Amino acid sequence: MTDQAVSAYAPLETPIPPAPNASFFSDAQWKTLFALADAIVPSIRTAATATSSTDKVIPIAEWDDAVSNLSSLIGGPDGATIATRYLQEDASSNPTFQAYVERIFGNNVHEEGKAGIGLILNALNTRTGSLILTGSTTPIYAQPVAVRERVFRGWDCSRLPPLRAVYRALTAIVKRSWVMASPSISPVLGFPRVPVHGKPAEGFPYQFLQIPPGDAPETIETDVVVVGSGCGGAVAAKNLAEAGLRVLVVEKSYSYSSKAFPMEPNTGFVNMFENSGATMTEDGSMAVLAGSTWGGGGTVNWSASLQTQGYVRQEWADAGLPLFTSREYQRSLDRVCDRMGVNTEHIRHNRSNNVILEGARQLGYAAKAVPQNTGNEEHYCGHCTMGCASTGKKGPTESFLADAAKAGAVFMEGFRAEKVRFSKKDGKRVPSGVEGTWKSRDSYLGLSGNGSVQRKVAIKARKVVVSSGTLQSPLLLLRSGLKNSQIGRNLYLHPVLGASAVFDEEIRPWEGSALTTVVNEFEDLDGHGHGVKVEALAMMPSAFIPLFPWRNGLDYKLWAAGMRRSTSFITLTKDRDGGRVFPDPNDGRVRIDYSVSAFDRRHIVEGLIASAKIAYISGAKEFHTTYRDIPPFVRPDASSTDAPEGTNDTALQNWIAELRRKSPLNPERGMFASAHQMGTCRMGKSPKTSVVDQDCQVWGTDGLYVVDASVFPSASGVNPMVTNMAIADCASRNIARSLGVPRSQRDGMARL
């Protein structure tokens, strides 16, 4: 957008569902929790300006230095005023912050987790418990914030595992909620509400099935029901509808107009991500981001459109799946890429990606541009993880789902599939449809009428395609009574640790496409295809800042403000060792049992080292990681950016040696993240080791298919969108063939 367009464009407001009842904690527990939040993000003042014991008081010289440094970053005549407001802001007095914390605990923390944290909060409110946990009989909420900060920091390395767990949980929740809710962080960073490049455009005008109020279950008949609208389901829906079949696509989440994009993070994460983007693994060491909206992950991803690599295809073929080395599969890869206009010719790299590409060149590392699904046009927008206002990213909503609609597919949002219904035939389970609950858009989503309608719905179908994603597809199969022991197992997450390079000059890293380069030099560190790729992170403050370590309140605020001079790295790891998903025994929500193995963590270390060298050779002054036991590398003052020794610099080599000494890294000491989930209904040649066959049909059934990234036989090693879509393309064509679609129609479909 031009500056004039930016000032004129205001996305539609997107309200979020009402906050959950917060009575799972008592008033006393909430008081103590928010007192700890103010230790993590305190109001920082001098003795002369302090107003209460909740202020962190620092010497006037330190205050002046902080304001001066922030003012120089912010610039302009109001720099000192904005800096002062930012430093004096605390967390708990902000109602938006409080509401977001309550929402995360209410919706995203399972009962066992809430009970464990509640137990600690109760203990802190007693004299005996406070003495044991803090060293003082004075409740922590009555302690000066400096004491709270010291006590809380001590829990990081406590000998008591519950205290370490509370430290990890609260720092993650508070950092995230603060960045979402802070009224001053965007002015400090100069972060704009809408992207400064691109032009808003109208998306496809989807229509969704509506059901009138009623008490009896509603029955709908179709040929094929597709459960999920993400990358796999969208491709399947297009192909099946274009083959002349009646197709119904059901999605548990809701659709939003491109006029609502990009959403603000505090609404976007709630409306478009699984569990509001706050899903954590059981050990608390990894944040798992998964799309949950119309178009699924393809609506919120970063445009990376890499085809399945040859060594991965061979690995899967050697496991008894010759599809992946066939010409048919390559045609599917090319077909889905052609439909989305995948290209490298129209990429304009932003600073983060140029640092990676040019740094790799100077170090002799293999690196290349990452193809983008941008309709063979330039797309220079880093805000798309909150939805693409320009519609330039040709994900499912701008490609396959639109094609499905034009071919006659019917869509239903707000439908939660509860189970697949079966009959028996020749010893096999034959799906007869899906049953679940539909909820209309209620008042907060813009329903015109007298409130929400909720109905039980029975969908009768000849074939059922489950495309609910790696986290939800196995849970649907389990709720449907399937007993295969492999369901939910073989979970792969492409674990990453993040890093940041800080430069002298302003970079505005949120401008430009998020992920347009990849370093492949370290993708095969074990000789069997397991290793790490170096890529860039989408530089939305809400996605970037919370990943990095908290050490104290002032340090964290100053570091966060430096984001405007930063670029990013992620170490995307093809994990050898997997985990599992399973339903919560109380409410059925997904839970993730996964810890990054020592084998895979060693590869991550090599990715961090490569990233540090790239940052150094590119002139970065500092290098930070999301692993809190490694202090940031700070380039010595005397170290010239073009010194002849380059990355042989003694200070850098000493830092690298220290990192290697800590290998394979303690998973408790870092914040790992995953935006790729694969494998929980994996494809194979036997029901003893897999859930679906090469056609994506569930073993022991006739007509039930899983078509999403959960069928990957192992980690793909690349951003999984295109692999997911190609598998869906193959599978859906086979489904059409099984339903007797005339050859002329199949051939016509193949030419699209």
C-alpha cells in the first residue's frame, strides 16, 4: 500500500467469543497470579516517580540511559514521551491483558495444568507455603516487585519440578499476552496496524449453508463429505466437485472476509488458530501453531511452496509407497503449484531474507529462494499470518475452495464433527456419513437475527474424507470407534529454535514477504536425510517477541523495543523421533506428547551455529537465541564488520564452543516452536504400522479417507503445504474413480 492507502484502509473489526468463566481460580489466586505478571512485565520508574510497591524502581542514571536509548530508536519529537509511557506500563492494570490471560487459562490449559498452577498459587497465599516457596512469610503479592522478580527468577532453576513448570508456563503466557495487549509497544516499534505494501482486494464471496432452528437433528445428503477446509480438504473438494460429485465441505471454524485482514493479533489468534495459538506440548517446551479457520493453515501460513524433495520421496517409496517416486505424484505436485501460481521470479526479498541469502553466499552455504504461492505476482507483505488483505497469497480460499464453489460444492462453517457413522459390509466398516453439531454465527460474529442457532446434524454420504489436520483427524477417528493402535502416533513437528540478529540501523522487519529463502547446507547431517534448514521467521511482534527469553523486566522491555533493528532465523528440523497426540480425558481437547529428542536437538545446535555465522558475516552487532542458557553474542567493539578473519573471530568462536558444550541442549531451557504438524494418521503398507494405505483410505474401511498432512509417512523436511496438496490431489482423483466418474470427466479434470 502507499502511505495514503494505509491511512485510508481500516480492516473490519473482528470480535472474539466471550471470555470463559474465570472462576476456576479464586480471587486470591488471580491476585497472586497477576502480581507475578507484574514481576515479569513491571512498571519501571525512579524513586521520585514511583507510585506503589508494584513499581520496579531503578536508579535515575539507569532510567535516563533507558529513556535515551529508547528515544533514539523511536525518533521524532515524542520519542521520550512514548519511551516513558512504555517503561511505566505494567501488565495487570490493562483489562485487555487480564482478559487474554483468563482466556488462555480458560480455553487452552487443561484441567491438570490449571490444578497444578492453582496449587502453587494457593501455597503462595499461606504463610507456610510462602516461606517454602519464597523464603518469606509475607505473601508474594504484598512484596515489592523487585522481590517478586528475584523470587520468580529463582524458580527457573528450582530443584522442584512444579516450580520450574510454573515458571515456564507463566513466562510464556504473560509475555504473549503482554505483546498482544500492550498499548505502547506498537508506537515504540513503529509497527503499523496494516502493511505498508500491497493493496486491499475483495476475496471470493463464499456462501455457507444455514439451518433453521429446530429440536430434531437435521439430515443432509451428499456424495462426499469433506471434514475440514485446509490445504488437503480444499484440493479434494475441488477435484471431487469438478468430477461432477455432490460435495459438502464442513469446517469447525468460521470464514472471514479479506476486508477483516490482517486481523489484530489479540483477535486473529483467537479466531484463526487452534486453541488461540496457545497449544503447548505436555512438557511445556514447545508452542504449536496450527491454523483453525476457513482455509486452515493455508490462510495463515507464510507462502512457502516447496515441493517434496527427492530424498524424502525415495525414503517414502522405500517404505513400500511407490506413489512418491511415480510420475503421477510429480504431476500432482506441478498441478497444485500451477493453480496457486507458485514462482520464484517475482520475489522481492526483505532484509531478513537478504541477510540469510547473502550471508550464506559469503560462507559458501547452499541456499536458494523459496517458491511462493502468489499467483505469479510480487507479494511483499509480512502480515499474512493474520490473514491476507490483498488476496495475493493464493492459499485455499483464493484457489481450490473458490474452484470447488464454482463447481457446485456446498460449504458449512461452524460444524464440529463428532464421529463418522458406519455400517458393515463384507467384514469392512463402510462409512455412511458424519454426525456433529452446527452452530450458526452468533451475535459476536455478525448474525442478523435473534442469536445463535445450534443443531445436531447428520450428514449422509457415500464417501467420507477427513481433512481435519494432524492434531484433529486422529481424534475424530478415535471418537468414531476405530481401534488401530497407530492412530495419533508418529507425530512429527519440525521443531525449531528461533534466533535474532540485531543491527545498528532500522530495518522494520515486518515489511516484506515473511519466508523467501532457505539454507539447505545442513539438511542431511546424519546421512539419512535428517538435519536442519535455516529460514526466516514472520516478524509480527506477536509471533517474534514472546519466543525469546525473559531475564528481568527492564531487560525484556529494552530487548523487545530493539526488534525494529532485528532480523530473524528459524532452524527447521526434519525430526527423526516423533511423538503422539491424544484426547484429554476430561473434555476431549487435543493434547500433545512430544519432546525434541537429543538426536534432533544436536541438529538444531548446528542450525543455530550456522545462523550465528550468517548474522556475523552480515555485520550484525548482536545475536540472540530462544535458548535461555546461552547469553547473546555481542560483537566486540573493536571487531570490524569486514575484518579479514571473518567468522574465525575469537569471540564468535568462543561463543560457538560454549553452545556446542551445551549440546544437545536441555529442552526445559529453551522455547521450541512448531508450525508444521505431520504424521498422526500416517500412510503405510500395513495396518500394523500405519493408519491409511497409499490411496489415503483408512485400513479396514471401504470409503473412509484421511487427506491432510497427518498421512505423511515421516517428517517432510520442507514446509508441508505443497506435499499435503499433492497427496490430496492424487487421493481425490482416485476417490472420484472409485465412485465411477466417467473417464471423460476424469480426463477433463486432469487438464485443469
